[in-house]
Amino acid sequence: MADSDSEEGLTREEMQQQEEVEPPPKRAKQDAFAKLMAPKPKSIPPPPKPPGSRPHLFKNRMALGAYIANPESYPASVVIYHNADFVVIHDKFPKATVHTLLLPRSPRHSLLHPFEALEDEQFLGKVKAEVEKLKVLVAGELQRRLGAFSRADASREAVLNGEADVLEGKVDEATEDGQDQDQDHGKGKSNRRNKEPALPSGRDWAAEIKCGVHAVPSMGHLHIHVLSRDMHSPAMKHRKHYNSFNTPFLVDVADFPLESSDFRRSSKDEGFMRRDLVCWRCGANFGNRFKELKDHLEREFEEWKRE
Amino acid sequence: MADSDSEEGLTREEMQQQEEVEPPPKRAKQDAFAKLMAPKPKSIPPPPKPPGSRPHLFKNRMALGAYIANPESYPASVVIYHNADFVVIHDKFPKATVHTLLLPRSPRHSLLHPFEALEDEQFLGKVKAEVEKLKVLVAGELQRRLGAFSRADASREAVLNGEADVLEGKVDEATEDGQDQDQDHGKGKSNRRNKEPALPSGRDWAAEIKCGVHAVPSMGHLHIHVLSRDMHSPAMKHRKHYNSFNTPFLVDVADFPLESSDFRRSSKDEGFMRRDLVCWRCGANFGNRFKELKDHLEREFEEWKRE
DNA sequence: TATTCCGATAGTGAC
DNA sequence: GTCACTATCGGAATGAG
Ligand SMILES: Nc1ncnc2c1ncn2[C@@H]1O[C@H](COP(=O)(O)O)[C@@H](O)[C@H]1O
Ligand SMILES: Nc1ncnc2c1ncn2[C@@H]1O[C@H](COP(=O)(O)O)[C@@H](O)[C@H]1O
Ligand SMILES: [Zn+2]
Ligand SMILES: [Zn+2]
């Protein structure tokens, strides 16, 4: 995983066409004369747009297909890795500090709705295994980005560097897991101890990572979101962005296979997206006021990265 | 009536206060924990705003009172004229090329709703007479501003200047009215004719002037709008501006006294304001799309002023 | 149906 | 619940030594 920051403003051109004839009367109550009296509108009712022939709609929704088809054609800042069954990319519009997408390449599953695709148990098994792999990777990337701010990591580093006693840093939990690929290659200070009965474990970065699918994806190809939970990113711009990752709209991969009666199957209708905005970290309720949530998340991020 | 263009951007300062506690939950469904878990919001619920003590609300609504009380303290660009019974001003936010307000000074009527105030027949008589006076003045001001573009006026001027035959210009209607205070002081060309059986009457500018009150005024002091009907002005900024002058929401002074059963008495509730936007000149319906109406009015104005 | 600022909401277009 | 753009809609403040 190399750098990221895939930031590029898409330039769009547009032509403003004035002069129309009859608007779709939202709450029509125009009298019949109006139409006859309207000489100004040069009357070019834009071809009644035959639904179905919208190339761009198809193209935009199918954008993830390009990564699946030609993963090797992208730089490391876009495609993180790929193998026979999966392509892993940085989300082009990350909604959190680290936001990746796991794209299964299986043509038999790629165009299915995630709920359906993940009913295939064998396939689900592969996906879950790859998700675990990716989760470790993402946790490592998060540590690479934010580790320098972490007090928990600092405690561990201090002990490893011999700058502090094991008793100075407050022990978070018992040391158990081992996702600490710190590259302390011999540059440890001189007075390192031999017996370290309570080396601080460092921050559990993996606990900050979420893995799931959207109940109603917009992009056509099957993809699993693997992202940090901070929701701190310039691309996180509106309520749906936030709620799509902080309500049951995001279905954890661990919850699959979904029971046929699962409530997330039926309630696809906007319900989750319309929920009040609630801070994932402290539970503060912001109603519909996205801007205030956004500002709040900025401050939460500053505290969170220092944990 | 001197110049106008009372254009001045009001400067406002504002202070953004972050950090709030509990939003008014639009569609509240936050659990009880949220409140307890919210340590971040520094909890300064802005003083629950005691309703009634809003000095600025009162002041803004009463702003027209200053003209009535001290008309002499304003320049001619603001107060057009004043006498014992009336003050006439340029609307500070004109919604058309020429937009004036007739302010009756009578304390017995000034704070009444216009429907009520104009039930006093003697008072109504004075108002109607003054409105007619003002209407002529406004028509003259409109001619001063736009006369140079008018083909109808040009026809008349051409004949008066001897530049054209009376038969060249197409006769609009029979010459009858006489609101033409053209200042053709002796600079007429040499070959002016004596007998002019069909001198073009010039444009009927008074026909472009509307005089009326709003069914539900916002400003507290009684005022009658006297304005050109073009709705072409930078201050004409949203739907309510337009519909307040182009629906029955504007009640013509000539319609007074209003019958007790008049439909405009009862339907004060937003009905008129919510109507589709319809061009006053050609009847084109723009639904809710104010911007398109605005652009359309720009083009209508170019044609209209050349009539 | 005062103005102004700001932000939430809604529709569109994307070759 | 693609993004990006525009515009509509909606509430809150408007004061001041
Ligand atoms: N061209 C693209 N390349 C990479 N990611 C994309 C692209 N377009 C959209 N996305 C992301 O794809 C995800 C689709 O979300 P969803 O379909 O709701 O699960 C969003 O997080 C987008 O930011
Ligand atoms: N301070 C002011 N001086 C002059 N006209 C004003 C002022 N404030 C508002 N107006 C105008 O007063 C009119 C009041 O409209 P209404 O109460 O709806 O009949 C509007 O046309 C405003 O533009
Ligand atoms: Zn919070
Ligand atoms: Zn028109």
C-alpha cells in the first residue's frame, strides 16, 4: 500500500439552454391560455428522453468494472493489489481516512446484489478470508498514517526504545494480538530490557476498521467497503455519505449469510438514510445539520487519532 | 422626481458559534443514551429566546414609520415628495424599473391592515386621488428612463421633429390622452407641419403602472405600491417577490372598497405565493423555476421597453 | 407577504 | 444510496458601547 491522496477535480463543461416551452407543472394549475400565449419559448421540447438509452448512466454505474478487468493498468496509488479472485483499490472518493474497496472478480457474482452474491457459501468463505486479509492491511495503513499521534502506540514505542519503564505507560489491555509490524530494525536504544512482562500492546488499529456492503449499492459491481470508522475526509460531503456507513444501511460482512427475515432486506426504502445524524464516537445527535456534524467530526478526529 | 438607484449593500457581521447540545429533533428518534453520551457539545443552549423581546423584529417591520415621521430628512433620491397627508418614497428594494410607495400619514389609518383602512370611504377617496397623481408621476419617470427605447414614442417624436410624415409611423390608436410632457423646447426641425390630423399619441406609459396593496403586508405601516409592471430589477430575487405582484395577492387600489365576501380576504394563506411562476407578459409557465423566469424577464424587458 | 446569510434539499446531467 | 452543479427551499438573525 503506497501513498494515496487520489484527489483530482473532474472538469465538466455544460451548456445552458434557455427558452423552454412547458415545464413539468409540479402542481399544475396553469390555464389553457398559457400555452397559446407563450410565443417566447422557442419550443424545442428536448427529445422526450427515451429511457434506457442513457450511455453515461450505464457507464458511471459500471465504473468499477475497469479495475476488475485491468487491474494491472493502474498505479499503486489506485490499485492496492490484485490476484486471481480479487482486486483491491482505494475508493476514488474516500469517506474516511482510509477507505478501500474489495472487488471480487468472479463474473458469476460480480453483478449480483451483495445479499444474493454472498448467499453462495463457498464464495462467501473466500470473501470473508480476503476481507480479513485486507482488514489487516488497512489497519496497518491507518497506523502508518496516524500512528505518530497515538498515545497507545507511543507507550509501546517508549518501552521498546527503552525510553520508559513498563510501568510508566498505563497498560491498556493484556498484550495478546500481534498486528504490530513496527520496523524497529536495530535502532532500539541501548538499555533495552530483556524481561518485559507487560509490554504495552499498542493501539488496536484493526478495531477501528469497518467491513461491509451497502444495502442498496449504487455501483453495479460487487464491492465490499473496508474503511476506518472516522468518517473524516473531504469527500464525505452529505448526509447520505455519513448515514450509509453509520446506520444498518452498512451491513457488516460478518453478518453474512443474511437470514431471509433480516430487517435490512426489506427496509431498503430510504429509512436509514433519513435518520438523524448521530456521531459515531460520542453519540451526539445533530438532526439534519450535516455541517455541524462535519465540524464536530473534525474535532473528534483530533481526539480519536491520539487514543 | 429626481434620480433613483438607491442601491447599497448592507454590511452585516455574524459570529458563528459551534458546539451545541441537542438539536430540535425534526423527527426525533434518538435513544436516551445519546444525550448522556454527548460530552463534546459544550452545552450552551442559547438562551431559550424569550419570544416577544425581539427588538429588531419590531424595528424592521416599523421601518416605514421613519419616512412618515421625518420625510424632510431624506434626500430626493429617497423621498420623492411629501405633503400633509402623504409621503411618497422610492421602495428601498425596488421589484421593478420604477417602484414607489405611497405612505398615508394619518395615524388613525397607518397601522391598520389595508383592507380595514380603506373601508373608510373619505380616506379611500383621498388615497385614490393621490394614487392617480402618483401614477402620472411614475409613468413620467418610466418614460424618462425608457422613452429613448420606445418605438411608439419615437414615432411621435419623429413627427414632432418633422423627421417623418404622419403616415410613416403606423398609428397606434387615436390620439386622445395627453400625458406627454416632452421637452421639445424650440429645437424642432425646420419643416414642421401645421396641420397634424393624426399625430401619434406616443406610448401610454400609465398603462404600464400597477397600483395596489399586498393582501398580507410585511411592513407595518400602511403603504400602497405604485410600480411599473416589468418586474425587472436586481432586488427581485425570489418567488414571493414575483408572485406578490403578479397574483391576486396584489389588490388593485381600484378594487376598493372590497366586498366583505371578496376572495382575497380569506385566502391569505400562502395560496397565491405558491402558485406557479407565470410570465406577466407572455403567459409562459415556469413552475418553480425562478431562475428561468428571471432570465426570461430579462429578455422580455428588452422587448417591452421597445414597444 | 422586509433582507441577508447559510445550509439542507432536490433535479439534472454525465457522450 | 456515483459525483458535481445549479437552484430551490428553509430557518435564523437582524440590535449594540
Ligand atoms: N470511479 C470510481 N473508482 C473508485 N471508486 C469509486 C468510483 N466511483 C465511485 N466510487 C466509490 O464506489 C463506492 C460505491 O458505493 P456503493 O455503491 O454505495 O456501495 C463509493 O464509496 C464511491 O466513492
Ligand atoms: N427600509 C425600507 N425602506 C423603504 N422600503 C422598504 C424598506 N424595507 C422594506 N421596504 C419595502 O417595503 C415593501 C413592503 O412590502 P409589503 O409589506 O409586502 O407590502 C417592500 O416592497 C420592501 O421592498
Ligand atoms: Zn462526537
Ligand atoms: Zn414572457
